[in-house]
Amino acid sequence: MRYEQTLRLSNREFKRLVGVQRHTFNQIVNVLQDAASHRQTRGSSKKLCLEDQALVCLTYWREYRTYFHIASDW
């Protein structure tokens, strides 16, 4: 599920899906944006926005699914 799709979820459903509240998720994305602004870009461009990258990471930590299964969702 992409970040745009999670915007339609209630706060309770979002926490059930991701494992953290929206406010905490937004703080995580802010930290990632700060880190990305200081990083030099090398290689190809990113295929996922920072919000989606955070969702992938939290999905992995929450469910311990294999990367193959996570990639098939994305």
C-alpha cells in the first residue's frame, strides 16, 4: 500500500497497518528528509518517495516479511 492510499485510512487503521501513529510517522519522514538533504546523490534516481520508503521499512519491521513479498506489493 502506497502512502497516498494510507491517507484514506483513519488514524486507528493507519496505526494498525504501520505500527506507529501518524504523528510519529510524520516525524520519521521529517528526519529522513533532513538526512536526504545532506546526502550526495549517486547512481540512479529513487523509485519510491521518502514516505513510501518509510512505509516499506516499517512494514518489514512490523511483519518480518521477506523482501520478495514486500517488493511484490510495491
